[in-house]
Amino acid sequence: MAVQIEVVSEETIKPSSPTPEHLRRYSLAFLDQVTVDVYNPMVYFYTAGSATPAEIADHLKKSLSDVLTHYYPLAGRVNYGEFFIDCNDDGVPFIETRVNCRLSDVINTPFPSELNKFLPFELDELDEISMGVQLNVFECGGVGVGICVSHKISDALSLFIVVNGWAAYCRGEKEALRAHLLSAELFPPTKTGLYNTRTSIFRQRVVRRYQIDAANVESIRAKYAECPAMENQRRPTRVEALSTFIYGRFIAAIKAVSSSRLENERSESKKKIFLVSQSVNIRSRLEPPVPDYAFGNYYRSAFVVPSEEILNDDFCYDLVKQMREEIGKIDKDYLKRLQESSKFLDSMKKTATQFSTGDLISCSFTSLCRMPIYEADFGWGKPDWISSPALIFKNLFVFLDNKDGDGIDVYIHLQQEHMNKFEADQEFLNYAKLPSN
């Protein structure tokens, strides 16, 4: 059944009190400047309770108005030419919709693209507005709250920080709002010529969500813990083991689509580069560290160029150790050099060029595991389900804990031809399954 959305109202929520004049100009940080031009999204689903949809909408709008006085950049408008946000209190779009089905018809869907309808913006149509909210009301009275925050000023954890602070405020816990808006002081913006940060955006991908339960996660960990490459090493984490296992299946999908093409790529090794990246939260790695609730783009990516030995190994065993070593290099000394942004621009520009010319066969992993996702209780209980919609990248794998925290959902973003092979990969299907409503 095709899900249809009817917009019933649109308004702009402004801060309940004006932003002081001395805070009107919020500078973008260097790490904001080099972040891709998209919105970070999430959709929170709640079954019907005693509150009516009208009461829920009123509650959310009034509390958001107060929250925006603390997170005032979200209510401003971005000046990309001069790298700052004019915190002019223009406000945040708030859209209300009616959905032509029941919550049970979409909850736990294996097709994240269906959830993009519940968002206020197209993810790659980033403009000067930094935040939007869409309240979707289902026929059963359940709701889905779709939230987008600009990735140019916020990483995924920052989105959760804002949402959880907003929810706590709704519950009367006003002291929970602890805005930390100092990223540009730590990573001053550069005036040096930047590169096109949109080169990794790719709309022609398909997305699936698979579930790997706790027992299978542990089986995969055990497989990698027992391999020779991990001798005398700390046991792989869930994310390390899953990333490595899935990278092996990704390489298998590429081989299955076109072995002749892969041979050509290998024979032209000077032109083609295989790259694996893993996003790393740097808040605790800075010296001194910033709080967990610091708002901004406090992440970097660790990169590994897999050897031929790894690419020829069905399970890429050596990748765990190699990725761990690269993540370890994102330490206080590396971050201190990063604060002198100009030294990093050349390598970033080179990578961006390889993305745009196709010289790079990249595969990216982002883990949202252990993040405080299910704490968003706005006063009518914690969400029944939280999901990422389809993101606009290819060769991307996103990990989220399930609600009980004992298994992991894997969001797979691939080109159709590679997804066809992935979905038929028996080694992957031994551990993963498509969810059902």
C-alpha cells in the first residue's frame, strides 16, 4: 500500500524570547565548512496515548519555542558566503500532516525510503534553514515526529542532544537544556578556498534495513576474535566486527556484479583506490575534552586503504586491526593539527576529487550505537520505534541499536545492482534478516 501524506498546516516556530544582540552572529566551524551539504534526519514513532493529536502538536510547538532560545542558531538563517548564521529568530518550519494508514503499517519497515515522506525537507535540498519538524498523525492516532537538522552545523549526536533536551523540557526538566555552542572557537573557519562538499551525494541508490540479533552479533564477534590477525589483541567490538564482516560482503557484491570490471580496476591500480571509512566521535578525544552534549560537527572519519590481501580475503580479517590502528591515530595531537585547518585542506580536496571522478571505490560506516536515541519522551512515553530514513549516499552502512539494545539494525545504501547481490548473499543472510511489521 502506497503511503500518502496530506499536509494540514504549516507554520514557523520562533524563539519565545529574542536572541541577544551579542549572540546574533554564530560562526561556522572549520569542521562545519567541510561537512557535506545535507540534512541529518530521524523519525520518532509513538503509539496513540491519552493525548490527542491537537494536544501533542500544541505541546511540541510551545516547548520548541522555548528550546530555540537555548539553541538559537537553529532558528537563524545561514550565510554560506561568509560562513556564519544570522541568529535573527526567523524560526523553524513546523508541518502537520495526516497519513492515510495506521502506524502499524509502516513501523519496522525494511524500506527506509518510505520514511522520507515523514520529513519536512528533501535531504539534499539544504538551504539557509537549519531545522525543520514534521508531525505526522496516523489513522490510529499514533504519531511520527520527523526531524531534520542541517549537517552543516550538527552531527548525528548533536541532533539527538537537541531532541532529548527538547523532550526533557516537555517533561518539565528545564535544567536538562545545556547548550554548548563553541565549536568555532575550537576549530576556527578557514578563508582558504574550499572544495565541493556535495560530491558524495548520490540519489540513484536503494536502501534496505536488516536486523542482526544479539546472538548473531556475538557470533560475528567471535569469528573475528578467533582469527590469527587478532592474536594478542583486544577482542573486537560489535561495530568493529560487523563493519569488517559487512565490508567482506560489499566486496563480494562488487565482484559478483562484474568480475571483469574488477579485474580491470585491479590492473589499473594506480587509478582506482579502495577506501573504507569509519566515523569517529572526537568529543572525548580533544584536549581538553568537550562535554558529550557539545553541539556541532564533532566527528572525523578514519580511513583505511585495504591491501590486496584484505580485498582477496572473503572475510577481510586483517581489516579489524588496520581500522583500529587508524582510529587510534585520531588523538589529541591529530586534533590539535586539525585545528590549524589549512594543513588538512589539500588531502580533503584530493579525496573529494576522487569521489567526483570515480577513482575511489569507497565504503563508509557510521555507528549510532550506544547513543541516547530512545530517551525522547515528550511526556507521552518513550518512542515505540526510531528509524533513520534513506540517506542520500551510496556504499554507506549505518548501525543503530534496536529498542531493547540487544541487537543491531543495519541500514544499507547501495546501487541497485550491488543491492541485488547483497540481498542474495547467503553468508550475510546467515546472520541478518529483513524485519516485518
